[in-house]
Amino acid sequence: MLNPIRLLLLGPPGAGKGTQTTKLLKQFPNLKTVSSGDILRQHIRNGTRIGVLASQFIKQGKLVPDELITKLVFKHLSTFNDSWILDGFPRTFIQAQNLSQYLNPLNRDISLVIELDVPDSVIMSRIEERWVHLPSGRTYNDTYSKPKVPGLDDITGEPLVKRSDDNKLAMQTRLKEYKTTTAPLKQFYKDRGILTTISGDSSDVIFPILLDAILEKSREAL
């Protein structure tokens, strides 16, 4: 029997957090996921007040303000059981502190933080070749994850599109801002002894190491 898995995946846009999450769900069907990006994109698609506000920041390659994204994530986490994966949140030191203050009284704080370390050149290539099915958030890539029919989603057959922030200039801004804001965040989790970094240039290289790290952590104290 394994201990509950409460995992935070760190990594810049295009590092493959979504791909790794999909693979982990096949190994651990009881896991729930919270992707701050998916939550925001749903609000943007629905044209909510939050969506309109968030899109203004995203189009400029900037992070959505802490207060806004924190409330959205907390709302989703409150409905989950012990095992889950966080993708894209927290992204800042303040967000990490707020999350810990929220989870500690529930005895459900993060047990493992894994950063996906992927070369910037690989990330830029992935972003330039990425296509998305907006209603579902499913993503495709012209090189390693092509749709069955070019330009169409595999499940619905609806057209694939480019995200407004999937361009070279916006990505350079996002990568730079990620590195700046993540440094104190990583130190926060390093000081707690739960940060691990996994390096690689493909999901096939990273996943076996990621899986081993999770299994090792989940067996602790058994």
C-alpha cells in the first residue's frame, strides 16, 4: 500500500508537465489533477470576468496575479481527496506560502515537488510546433504528437488552433519571468527537503525517473 501522493510539478511553459501528468494518471488512476492553466483557459473560453482579466496578462506574457489564481486553485483543491497533482501552481513564493497555510491545518500539504528541467531550445521548438483543441485543452505537436488528421482534434474532429501566447516573443518573456519568480519558490521547497529536479530533453527520458521518484516517496514511512 502506498502513501497518498501530493505532488507539485514545476517547469516552464512547454516543459511537458501536461504530458507527464497524463502518463502518471495511467499509473495512478486515483490521482486528481489541478492545472491552473486549464482552469484559466476555461474561464477565458467562457468569457467570464476572470477570463477577460486573465487573458490581458497572458497575452503580454505575464503571470496572472497571485490573488486571482490562488482563489481559483483553492476552490478546486477543496473538492479533492488525499492524492493529487498540481500543475502550474504555485508559481511564486507568496503562492507557496499561501498554499501551505491552507493545506497544513488539513494535514494535506505537498509531499513532493519535482521540477522538470528541459533546455530552452527544446521548449521553444515545442511551443512553435504546438497546436491545441481549445474546448478540451488537448495539445498536439507537429513532430512527436501529431493529430490523426492534420489540423483536427482526434476525438471531436474540431479544428486545432494556436494559442495567442504561443509565439517566440511571448515565450522568451515567459521563460525569463519563470526563472526569476521560481528561484525563491524552489528555495522554499528545498529548505523543506522535498524538491527534486529531473533533467531531460524528452518525455520518454524524464518519465521513468519521475515515476521512480514518486514511488520512492510514496513508500516512505511504510
